[in-house]
Amino acid sequence: MLVGLLVAAQSAHAYIYWLSYDSNNSRVGRADLTGLNPNGSLVTGIYYGAGVAADGTHVYWGQSGNGATVMGSIGRANSDGTSPDAQYQTAATYCGVFGVRATPTDLFWLKSDCSSTRRIDHAPNLGGQSYNEPGAGSGVCGFAIDGSYVYWSQGHYIARSTIAVALPDTTWLDVGASNAPCGVAVDAGHVYWTNGSATAGGGSVGRATIDGNPASVSNSFITGTSFLNNVSDPTGLAVSGAFIYWTNQPVGGGTAGSIGRAGVDGTGVAQNFVPNVFFPVGLDVDAAGPAPAPPGGAGGGGGPTPPPPPPLIVGVGSTHSSFAPGDVSTPLRGKTAKRVPRGTVFSFKLDQPATVSIAIKKRKAGRLAKGRCRKPTRKTAHKRRCDLTVVTLKRTAHSGLNKVPFSGRIRRKALALGRYRAVFTAKGTGGTSKAKSVAFRIVKP
């Protein structure tokens, strides 16, 4: 069953935050939880930044000192990026702060003492005297907190310590000697970590139950990620509600990365949930932030109104990946369709009203001839196989979530058994969207 887009409702005033590493002009970026309205320069001018956190009111980031007169520090700004303070909390080191976590009352950060030692510091009541969390040392790459514990990656272990009374267990969870976890996140049921790779798409997100049961360790919970596994450029990982988010870093050169997202059960993986993010090295999700600023800023701006952008299909899904044709034909055009007893329900999400085309293509049923995929003939039997369009559905769709029941029967004729793709494109006043597709299969009743 594909559940890629059938998501639970979330706060409209919530954000994903990241920190883009760019030497002395690192910056905090932000996007809606839908992945839309990205702003890669919410806070700019950060000195060698790494790590970001949000608490519903403010956003925090870590940055380095200059090695001579300025200490490393934790910066803070309002959630909308206003009133930035680069020296909100000193880190008591000229070297960097590589991770930040925040609650409404506490602030935690991971710092380096300019050698191989790394410590997790804790400032109760936001700005109070900090102390070192015992147990953290060389090789620490990322950390997370919950109501009782702080967790961190160290070597091939996830370590854990109580917060109020430090009782460090540096070998709490062994994820395997061939793995080197970095980013860490926790929720009520699980602990998650990132595994890096020198190859783009070769990394993974691991997961285990929150009790640290060794039998629950899975280092391939989510695959196809791009993590560098470099403690100086730590990967970002965050979990909020029904979703887990991660930073895909540029591997093998370049600067463009992305924010990925999946359900906490590992389904609905979207590696480019927020695309074209400049070298992300920190990540947090704020599920209770303030409302976004109106388009054009509070003053409304001036000059001519720019043309609208093409529609954006956020994602597509289908309630069944395999189904038998229903008894009722699917209409080729229309706004709604009656529920069918068999078949599936396609779903897609738009950022604006649009006319959506859904091309039903049978996998490798055609032959590529003169630049087009056509029905095979004796003359084209040797040509390259391609996905042949069987029929195209048209729907008038609104912004937000749309659902299209699909019976697998067109003009009273059931689709032939086999594998198919439904390819979605949206056309609006600003142009045509990029295509997105979902696979399905027609089987016997």
C-alpha cells in the first residue's frame, strides 16, 4: 500500500529549519512543513556555522570563534529571523559549536575544545551556567534529547546519559563496527541515526527501539541518503509527529543538497522534500511556530506583480499498489468520481488550483520510434521498450490534497494485467509543473 501523500493534518504555523555551511557567511534557512515557501537566508552572516534548533519562539545556531579574540557561541533570533544575536550564549571555546538542541526552558550544544575532545554542554533556564555532560569525547558527531536523557553518536555506538543526574553509558547501543553514526534523533518509541557514505545516495538512516534492544537495530531503515559522516560538517536529523526529516549533503563536489522526509514507519520517502538547499549541516522541526509573514513582507513591497509560478505537485500516492479492476469505468474528465468497490484512490497535493493530467502508462508495453512511445508493430519490435500511455485522465483540482478514485476500467474495458505508472502533471496560469508518478499493478480479481 502506498501512503506517500495521505498524511495527518499538521499545524499551518510550523517550520523546518536548517543551517547552510558557507564559511563566514553560513545561514539559517526555513520552509513550511509542507516543504513549500523555502527561505534559504532567514538569518545570514554566521561565522562557520553548524547545528540549528528551534523552540517555538526562537531559532538557535552554533558558530565558531576566530581562534584569537572571539569565542565560539550559540546565536539566537526570533523564529522569523528578526533580532539576531550572534553571541547569545558563549561556548567557552575558540573552536566550533557543532550541534544545538533546545526546549522551551533548556539549551544544549555540542562543542569542541580545539582538539579531539568534544563535550555536550547544558544551560538550564536558557542562559544559566553551563556544565559539561560527562561521557562525551572524541568522535562525537551529533546528539539528541528527550525528557530524561541526552543521546549522542560516538564511534559505532549511540551513547546515553541522564540529564538531571549524569550517568553516562558510552556503549549503550552498538550499531555495528562497520557503521559510524552521526546525526541523532529520538521520539517516544525509537532512536534514529545517520550513516554516511562517500557516494551520493549511499548513506542511510538507522533505527532501534528506545529501550536500546540490540535485536531492534536496523541500519537500513531509510536508504538512498547522502551523508558525509564528517564531524566538522555534521548531518542533520529530526523527528516530529508522524515524520522524520534529514539533510542530504552534496557528496563528491558541489554545494546543492536537500531536505528529505519520510513517515516514522519508513514509508513515503521523499529525498528532495525541500530541494536545492545549500550544503545543509543542521536540522530541526518546530511544530508550534508563529504564522508565516505575508508575501512581499509586511509593507507589501512595490513594483509590478510578478507572474505566478507554475503549479507544484508536492507528492503523489495511491491507496493500493496492486488491485483488480472495479465494475465501474473511471470517467475521463470531471471533478469528482463515485467511490468504486475495487481499484485504488490516487492522491496528490497542489500549491495552487490547476488542471491535472494523469497519464496511465503500461510499463515497457511500447516501443520508442521517432522520439515517441508507440504501440509495437512488426517493424518496431526490435526498438527500445518504453512505457506506453493507455489513457489520460483530466481533473480540475484545488490547492491542497486531492483524491481521484481509479477503478482500473476505462470505457467499460478493464486494463490488461501488468505493471503501470500514473504520471501526474499540473497546468496553471504560470505554466506546467514537473511530472510526478506513482506505480501500481493490475492483478486478477
